[in-house]
Amino acid sequence: MSHGFAGIIISVVLFAAISTMAGLYWLGGILSAPAMQAVGPAPEDLDAIEVEFSGIHGWFVPAAENSPCVILMHGVRSNRCSMIERARFLRKSGYSTLNFDFQAHGESPGTYITFGYLESRNARAAIEFVRSKFHCGRIAMIGQSLGGAAALLGDSPLNVDALILESVYPTIEDAVSRRLQVRLGRLGAYLTPLLTLQLYPRLGITGADLRPIEKIQSLNIPLFVIAGTDDRLTRIEDSKRIFEAASYPKQFWAVPGAAHIDLHQYARKEYETRVLQFLDLYLRKDGA
């Protein structure tokens, strides 16, 4: 091989490597960029109350007086509107709900999406808010993807009576690797560190701060884990790892054929039946 040809090969390889790194850096910026947008008023049938706490915007949907409360937490790059149907069926079943936009989502301000790190502070503030403002005694949370991670991350377990997790990643490395593999195949797994290494310079956090599977080990409340069998972003085995790391009492439901989508919308009747059975068991122990 001539020196000239070897030089061309080296140049091509270097160009490809630099282009790949630049592309992944750009992707990191896209993934963490705010997803703020106007939400508008709540549907009239909810009789929702516009609320704001700690800079976070949302709706409180009251049911009967002194009813248990369920805090609804949406997925990444979404907002409180994605949880409206859950608020509807829960209200009809006698549960008040708080449905809010995480920081850097919807109408809540924020500089970056932090994949559950800062969002966990929003979850904690939501609990304090419904207790003090609406005198909620018994509280459950439903966290979808990012919302579920926010329910687990933080310095200590959240003070709620029950928790429902939907499609929650075990570690940020798993989350990134799954998404890159969907787009790039096996190569995606090898490129994962080029994205996760951006966490500290961009967000001031590390992969160690984004490990829900480690946080769930200290959870001591009833848990219901829901996951789609065909989810390629949070694989069913990822959700099973989350489930296995948790203490009892706990339940698991693998939704047949479901991908990384709205599991309530996908399997509405069974979702509502299973979720209400779980909530009634742990939030209505005295028949309230």
C-alpha cells in the first residue's frame, strides 16, 4: 500500500470519526433541549383548577371531598396534556389528581431536560403541594417513562403511599444504548459513552445520578410496574430488572404487543381495571 493511499484511508477514518462525534454532540443537545410550549386551558369536563408551585404549572382535578390523590407525571418531551385521559378515569373513580408539566416541559420553565434529575425535585414539590394546599392524605403517583424516573431519583424515597411505574429505564446508559441501537444497530451500543460523557459538561450531572434501578432498592411502598413487551426503548427485560430490584409488595404487568407508547391508550380497559384494583387496595384500606 502506498503512503499516499494510506494517507487517504487515515483521512477518511478521521473524518468519519469526527463527523460521528459531532453528530452525537448535536444529538445530545437535541435530547436535552427544553420542550416548552403553550398548553392552554384544561378540558371543561375536568373542572380543573389551574395551579402553580415552585415555578411548576399544572392542573388539580378534584373528586369527592377528602378523596385520595394521584399525581400524574408525563414522559420526556411531553406535557400534562398526555395524562388527561388518566385524570378523567381516575376522577370518575373517586380520585383527585394533580397533572403538571415538569421543568423545561409544557408551560414550566427550565434550561435543560435532565432525564429525571431535576424533575425528581418537581415530583417532591408536587407531593408537598397537594398535602398543604388540597389536604391530600393518601397519595399515589403514576410516572410514565421520565415521570417514573423522577419518582425514583433523588436523595431519599418519596413520601407517598403507592407508586405505579410505566416503561422506566434502569440506568441512563441503558436508555441511551437502546435508543442508539434502534437507529444504528449494534454500533449504537459502542457509541453510548460518547453521549453519556456529555452529561456533566452539559447538565452538571453524571451517569451515577441517573440510576433508577439503584434508587428503587430503598423503596418501601407498594409498587406496580407496567411495561410493553415490544418496547425497544425500555425493553421488557429492563422493566423486569427494575421490578426484581424492588421490595414487596409489588406487581408486574407485561402489556402484550405494546411498544414505548401510552399504555393507557393502548390497553385502556385492562389498564383501568388493573390500576384501579391496585390503587383501591392501597389507598382505600378503610373503605374510604
